[in-house]
Amino acid sequence: MKIIVFSESDYNFSAKLAKICDLESDELLFLNKFDSLDSFDNKNTLLIVDFNDYKNHLDLIINLIKSKTNFPVCLLADKIDSKFQKKSTSIGFDIVMAKSIFLMNIKTIKNQVINNSKYNQKQ
């Protein structure tokens, strides 16, 4: 699976994710320009956006991403409450969760993304 990450400041999270992806043989890419998404295909790809780095521009970011690709987009934050989660999903993020929960459940999330990708290809 290909995991594309937009995170500029959480080196601890990035290191943990890199270790997991290495163990699972996943392709992990760290990007800093959303325009570069044009060069990737949509097969078995998950896009991660770090809330802490983009919190002031979430509407703009999700609209830019959705105009370029139909990757599932995961918004990760240090802490999540239900109001934040509802608002984030209402503007277009597919998955909204805490970074620690994401790391603990990455295998399940990857399986769901892959299964969803296979389902969408059949339609």
C-alpha cells in the first residue's frame, strides 16, 4: 500500500509511522505540495494530513485534494472530540482520528482502504 503524508512538524509520529510501514513493506511518501498528487494513481493509496500543520486551512486543503484525486483522506490530530470529528468529516475528510489510535489500528485501516478500492473498481 502507498501512504502519502503531509506532516511538517511531528517528527515523533513520522518516525513511528515509518517504522510500521517498513515492517509492513508499505511505500511511505512525505510530501509538502498538494499539487504533486496529480502524479499518483488512485490504487491502494491513503493520504494523511496532519491537523497541527494545516488547521487554519482545512476547507482549502480538502477542496484542493479532492480536485486532484479521490484518495481516501485521513485527518490526524493529537486529540479528537466528537464535535471536531463531525466538522472534519462534514467538510470532506474520510477518516478523522487521533494519531495514537491511527498507529494502533493501521493494519485494519489499510485493509478497509484496500477493500474499498477493490469494491470501487468493480463498479
